[in-house]
Amino acid sequence: MSAHRAQMDLACSLPRAIAAAANWQAAAQSMSSAMHLAIMATSLSFRQEAAQ
């Protein structure tokens, strides 16, 4: 079970207001992870370009 799935399962068991906050946090974490991957890929691309 992924961490995201576990977090969503927990969010479903919480009251609506708390679940909304948990869902927002999960989305923010997902966006943050995607942004870090994009930064790493861009950085590697520039390093390869500079090495050529």
C-alpha cells in the first residue's frame, strides 16, 4: 500500500473538515514531489548540456 493511499484511507475516516485539510495536504505533497522531480530532471539536462 502506498503512503498516499494510506493517507487517503485515513482521511476518509476523519470528520469532513479534517478530511478536507488532509486531502489538501496530500495534494500539496504530491505537487511538491512532482516539482522536485522536474527540478532534478532539469538540473541533469543542464549538466549534460554543459558537459558536451
